[in-house]
Amino acid sequence: MFVRDKAHFKIDEKGKLIPVNNDSLNILKQRISDKFNVDINTLITYDEMVETPISNDKKWNVVVLPKGDGDIAAQRKDIQRTFLLYH
């Protein structure tokens, strides 16, 4: 789902993993939804979370990538679960 250079994942100028194509993150969300029985409409990436206004309701499940994402999701009251990816 992410661009590789031999044994490592490539990162962009911001230190973020580079998706193979535009559908890669949606495929990742679908796989997480299927595996953990999470409503796909509640799954957002870290970048999407940063752009989403904070709510008082626990309604988001955040996908945190191993490169370039922070830990803000752990501090937000509107986050139900955090899916930390690793490689």
C-alpha cells in the first residue's frame, strides 16, 4: 500500500509514507474495518483527524502511520480507538 525502496518505505519531504496510489488509504481503512469490525465511516487518517474539528462525542477511529504521524489522537476526547501501524 506504500511505496518501497527495497526493504524500506519511501517517505516524502514531510517525513510521511507515500501511498502507492489514491486508493491505498481507502483499502487500508477497509481492511482495518473488516478485521476489527469498525464502521469504516468512523475511520480517519491522522491527517484527516488534524483537519477535523474536535467534538465532545467519541466518534472517530484514527489510523496512525509509523512515519510522520504524531500522538495528538491520544489526547483528543472524540477518539474512540487508535490503530497504530508498524512495519
